[in-house]
Amino acid sequence: MNRFRQQFDSFLPTYRRELGAYFATPMAYVFLAVFLLSLGMFTWEAARFFDTGTADLSPFFVWHPWIYMIFLPALAMRLWADEASAGTDELLLSLPLGMPGLVLGKLCAAWSVAAVGLVFTLPMWVTVNYLGAPDNAAIALTYFVSLLMAGSYLSIGAAISALTGSQVTAFVISVVVAFIFTAAGWPLVLSGVKGLFGAGMAELVAHFSFLSHFEAAQRGVLELRSVLFFLGVITLWTILNGLWASRQRLG
């Protein structure tokens, strides 16, 4: 039991260090500003929010997977690659710190910054309540699943950051992987897969899409399989993160 606890003793110090590093530099502030500006622009302009004639946040939530696909890899790319570029990776990995605590501390710090970005969008929720009577339970549910989806994108970015050791390379590869997971549920992609390989294969591909699982939440339906899917993605990529970071320690 003590040995298990020791593996996670490094969580809080790592979490505080990484969260402080985000806000000690302009990175967190630039991320939040551009993230909120992009979400606002796509919601109010591209989705023509005021032209829908309904008091709900569907035009807002529909852009989350596509915005996350670009911005969250940018947030996660520094988690391990920054250590390599600063030359602190060998020192960090040589310390008697539990790898699970290190991995989760870094991931949760980035996840917290993303959560702050979502909190700053709450005035949109207030706005639709002022304009009408939306389904607030459905909106709260969609926010919850959106946060889980954000963790999935970040876990991918963090793992690839540990694998590559380069921020630019980590960002590019993370965006490509994130795009695959996102676009797999795009109707255009699904229709192409269906035409080439049949309906069964198209349905299988849709099961691995962030887009497909998030759409259920946008309808106000909490599907256990979608929650388990996002938790599974986070778990899988966090394990890979730990394995790739441990490889550097062993190497």
C-alpha cells in the first residue's frame, strides 16, 4: 500500500509546478484569449447564433471538437518536450518520483487550464437564459462531456509530447491523430467508408469518433458508453505517456 502511494506522491508537486509554469509565462493567457476568441467567432458569426431563433447552445457546442483538435495539442505539446528542450528531463526522470504521479500531474495541470477556458464561456449560458428558457440540464451535461473530451485530446497531446521530445513535432503529430479521432465521425467520411467497405465498417469507425460520442451529449442524452469511451481514451493514452516517459528514464 505504501509503495502504491509512493507512486502518486509526486502528483501534487508536479501539478502545482506545471500549472504555475503555464501562468508564469504568457502561454496560458494567450491560449485562453485565442481559445475564447475563436469559440466566440465561430458561435456568433459562423454558426449565426442569433439567426437560429432558439435559446440553446447548440451553435456553441458543435464547434468544440474542431476547436479542441487544434488548440489542445498546442496546450499539451510543452508538457514533456519542454523538459527536453530545457535539459531538465534527465534530472526530472532521475529523481525518485513515481511515474504515475508525474504523468497525471502534468496532464491535470493542462486539463485545469482547459477547464478555466470553459468556465470563461459561462456568460454564453447566462445569455441564452436571458433570451429564453433553454434546457439547462442538457447544457450542463454537454459541458461535462466536453470537459471529458478535452481531457482525451490533452492525453493524446501529452503522450506524443513524451514520445517525440520536440514541441513542434509533438504539435503536428497530435493534431493529425486528433483529426483522425474527430473526422472519423464526420458524415462525409462515414459515407465514404460506407461506400467502400459497407455499413458495418462505417458504424465501427463511428464508434471511435469523438464527434459521434459528443453529438449524443449535445442532444441532452448522457450515454454511459460515451463517458466510458472518453475515460478509456484518457486511460489508454495516459498509460502510453507513462511508458514513453519511462523509456527515457530506463534509457
